[in-house]
Amino acid sequence: MTVETDPLVLIQDLVERALKAGADSADAVAGLSTSISHAQRLGKTEKLERQESQDLGLRVLIGKRQAIVSSNDWKPDGLALLVERAIAMAKTVPEDSFCGIADPDQIVGDTYPKLEMFDPVEPSAETLIARATETEDAALAVAGITNSEGAEASWGQSRIALAASNGFAGRYQGSNHSIAVSVLAGTGTAMESDYDYSSAIFGSDLTDPVEIGRSAADRALKKLGARKPPSAKVPVVFDPRVSGGLVRHLTSAINGAAIARGTSFLKDKMGQAVMSSGITIVDDPHRARGLASKPFDAEGLANKRRNLVENGVLQTWILDLRAARQLGLTSTGHASRGTSSPPSPSTTNLHLEPGTVSPTDLISDIKSGFYITSVMGMGVNMVTGDYSRGASGFWIENGQIAYPVNEVTIAGNLMDMFLAMTPADDLDFKYATNAPTIRIDGMMVAGT
């Protein structure tokens, strides 16, 4: 790789140009990505494409004024114009007393961990086609599956570089492989659809395509004959496919930006019990082969595994430098950033640690209840914690799955829901945010 095409060298030079042009401080981020994607339906190719892109963003600060400009033009003339535009913008925008890059003694230096985030094996188009074909064929071979909504297989890799005038310079690269399929069961107005997929950093970690296809088929078949359940206040059980959403609601409520604005129902709960005793939620940016792993945050600060909630007690906010300054605290190394926006707080690999009972035992004493496999809608108020979403899944009777249900609304308040959570022991690291099966007693279910 030449100096001209090395993104880290390029953005270091860009930061120097910004300082010479009048910036008091500056940072820049660059990203290069390559991807291949294939989509098919009923064995016929609908898409096969390769994409390559490059983008960079420059942030300049003059006093307490900051401006951010991004561009995919990496030619010398384009970069010179980028600096000129950023400086001109920074001179005219309002002041932000909390903006600014890290102090030199805050950055991680060159000691950040080298993580297992990159698979050097690039699959051929033929390999992706074979993965999608095998997945779709396996699903269509299951009796009762009547049609396909399509199968996809993709691969991508990215290189990220970050440099700042405080002396930070770092880079990392990552990769991702994925397979997905969606099929239909039944006929006429009684048709139901469902899907399954696998995503992994290394192609060798993907779930077997045949298993994905059969799982999607099985899920679709089990939904046939769905009906509305009776309206009632009952125990609700969240399948691992959707239980991670509860964890994300928690992290949204403890995001430093929301806390600084006072727009979170947990804003006064630091150090208090916000979940049931025994529940621990972990954010781990260094998890081996984690889908959201990264060696440092978007401001060049060290990141590390943290218990956000430990034994039900809230331990920390999720902070970048700006949110930390607003709250009079120290950044937790949670800054995330794109090329056209300033850093903001964000988590990485999240999980809720498993409980001690099996999913079967978790529902065994439920006389009537709702097992949720899908949620929809955005009826979550993060200021009050009020929660109302559409859902589908299965009705539970006498501790057993009884029949499929749909067109259901579930409602509660997240504060009450968090305190009533009981996790099962089936944690599986399949997504960037993972949780086991979770039971919450006393939720309102609106059906017939």
C-alpha cells in the first residue's frame, strides 16, 4: 500500500493541514469497505453485486466551535477543499462548550489490543451463491413450505483509521459473513412467513446453511393457524430472538446524551436497583469474534469490558467525552462515530448473563401466558418508560406451548418490566446484542 492510499497516513496529513489552516485542534476518520452480495428467489438470481467505497470525515475545532465535513474524494485538490470548507464552517457555527477532542493523557496510545475481528478469506461469488442456494433448497424441501421470499448470502470487509491532533493514530479492520432465508407456509389467506439467518466475523463460524433453511421452514410452519388470544394480564416470555431488545431499551435509557438532556426514565437511578436481583448486563468491546468488537473508541480512548448493570444495580452511564463533560464525569470509552457526524455514546457487544433455569422450566408453572417470537412498532417512550408494542408468538397453557397467536399488543412500563425479569440459561452469542429467554410476569396482553 502506498502512502497516497494508506488511510491512516492520509488523515494524519489532513489533520496537519487543518491545524495549519487555523484549527486549534482536529481529528479525522476514514473508512474503506468492500462487499459482495447475492440474492435469489426460487433458485433464480435476483442480485449479484460487488461494491467498493471510501469515505472520510474531518472535524475541526476553533475555540468552542466545531465543524464536520465528509467526502469520498481523496485526491489532493478535494482534500484541500475539504479543509477549507471545514475551517470556514467552524468560524460561523454557534459555540458548544462541551465539544472537543481528548487530552493527550486520555488517549490509548499504541497499546490498544489486537482483536480477532478480520477473516482474511474472501469468499468467491460462487461460494456465496452456493450458500444461498443450499439454504433456500433446504427450506423448500420441508413439507408444507409452499413458497420462498428469497435467500441471501453476503460478505464484507472494512478498514477504519482514526487520527487526531492530540497524537492519537490507530486503525483496525473487520469482516462479516451472513446467510439469510425467508419462506412461506400454507396457502391462500392462511399463509405465514418466517425467516432465519446467521452472521459471523469468520465464514467458518456461520451456522450450516441447511440448518438455517430448516429452521426458517419450521418457524413458518409453527405459525399456521394463528389466532388472537384472550386479553389478560399474564406472564410474558421473550424468545432470545427478541429478548435482546429489552437490553437495548436499557442501554438507550442510560445513554449519556439522554441523561444529560434529562430525557430518560432512569436519569436518577445511578447506584440503584433497576433490574431484578441477580441480573447482570455486560458490554464487551473486546469479545473474541464479536460482531461489534473494536480495539478503541471513536475518540481514541481505551475501551474495556464493563458491567452496566450488576446484580440488578445500575453501575454506569454510557459516555463519550461530550456527555461526560456535561455530567461532570469521565468518558467510559463508548464513543462511536460516522464520517459525517460528531462522536456520540454507543455500546458494542452487549449481553445479559444467563440465569439458572431452562426455558422449559421457566414456563412450566404458567397457567396462561404469552411466548413472544416477534415484536413490531416503536411504542416505547424513553422519558416515561411506557412500553406498548405489537407482538406475535404462541399462547402458553398449563406450562406448555398451546397454539400460535398474532395481532396482539403487549403493554407495561420498562421500569416495572426490568424489575420483574427472570432470565433462562440459554444465552447464545448470535447477534451483537444477546440475551437468553426472559420471563416478565404481570404484563397486559390485548387480544380478543
